[in-house]
Amino acid sequence: METDLLIVCTSQQRYAVRRDQLLGLRMIITAADLERPDDRGKPVNSVDLGEVLGINSQTTHRHRHALVVPSRRRSVLLLVDRVEHLCAAMEERLHPFPRLLRHQMERPWFLGVLIERDDMPVLVLDVRQIAQDILMKTRSHTHATSHEQHRQVHHL
Amino acid sequence: MIAAVPDQADTSYLLLTLAQTTYGIRGDWVREVIRWREPTPVPGTPDLLPGIINQRGVILTVIDMRALLALPETPPNRATRYVITKNVEVEAALLCDSVLDLVSLSAAVFEPLPSSLDPQRARLFERMARVNDIPIVLFDLAAIMSTLQATT
């Protein structure tokens, strides 16, 4: 892993994100910031990172940050409470998941574990994979909805 | 505290508690015992694996022993401990209510598991022991690890 890692915080947890997986960062102050296209002019979908990960995530922050994760047709904005700092991805601080846990992980959303300054393990997220899964879920939901609408119109 | 029972063929066990019941785990599987600290949760994993901890640069999976035995949850307190174990190549941190002592148990104190025990639960144990009339349920760490690895 030869890239810097960005340490970000949801309301409950800290995570590490590979800098080279991001198109950029965006400050979210108003609702309009969630709608604005990315730097390539492509539309965006926004989701709360904590919610996606299934960890109870009720933010108290008025201003948030978005990790802009590019995909071919659109970008995904992953909302976090704070962006803490950037750190070098030194090999001795990066670890694979323990074998016992690897057998039990439902989603391929994690690249490994970073041992941070305070010795706490921080999960390294694969935000590209997370973004792809979000877009795929959105697409299948949209298809299902439009199919249902089409079926109802046809029925009428 | 449970007194050691000396014998030529003693086996050492670390005694721990879960919901006021005494359990034992073979001493040669135990690396160390450490105080509880908040684990880092890993989303998308079962409740009985509440997360990971870092112990001297080794990332360990935490196994909630109460959850494994379907016992009610309890918040951690000053007595809560992790028992760091190694079985074959699998290292883990077993979360338990407290740790009592490391004792040697002689062959005379061992008993078979009660036949009324639920078979799903019985496979996690190797046998029982009775010392000073206190029953001790002895975990089979290899069986626990293979059960966890098979449960996906």
C-alpha cells in the first residue's frame, strides 16, 4: 500500500482512507453542497459513512466533510464528521485482519488495520468498493421502482 | 479462590468467570491476561466478535464469551479481562467477566459433562471438574475456534 492515509471520524469511530482512492474532499455547509457535481462535472450521490457501515451514527456536527469517491458515471460523497490528519502508510503500522475475523466478514470493504499513534487499531476502508456497492444498490432500487411503476401504469 | 490439587499428572487451567459460573481454559493455551479496553468494532461481523484490539503490535479478534454461550450481556467493569490465547495458529482475546487463578487439576477431579447439556453448547467444552464442591466447566478452545471458523 504505497499511498498516504487520511484519518477520518464518523460520530462513533475513526477510519483510515487511502488518499489515492479519493477525487477530493468537500466541506458540507448547506444542502446545496450535497447536490453540486464533482470536479469532473459528474453528478453525485451522498450517504453518511457511519450509516453505510452500520455503526449507529447520529451526528451532532452542523458542518460536515465529504470524501469524494469517483466512479465512472458519478461520484459518491461519503459524509464524515471530521477529517483528522494525513499519515504515511508505513508498512510496519499496517496489518492484515486476524484469520479468525476474515472468515466472518460479510463485506469486502476493508483493506486492513492501521496501528495509529495511540496504539488503537483503525480500520482501513476500501472506499472505492463501498462507493461501487452504494451505486449498484441505488441502481437496482431505481430499476425495481421504475419496473413497479411501469407495471402499475400497464395495469391501469 | 480454588485451591490447587497436587498430583503427578496435573494439568494447569486458568479459571475465569462468566455470569457467576466458573470456567477453565487449559494453561498451555493461555498467553496472558490483560485488562479490558474498548475494542475497535468491525462492521458486518457477528455480535459475538465485538471487534479487534492491538496487543504489542499483534491484532487480535475479541471473542465475547458471554455471547458465545448465549448469556445476557453485561457492561465491562474493573474486573473484566481479556484472556489472550493461542491455539494452533489462531490467536484471540477471550472477553470474560473476571479471571480467578491458574491452578493445577489432577485427574481425580475431572467429570464428564452432564448428559442434559444442550449438544450445541456441549461441543464447546472438553469436560468438567469439581474442586471443593465447586463445579468448573472446562472449555475446548480448539472446538471453539473451529465452530467460529465454520460459522459464516
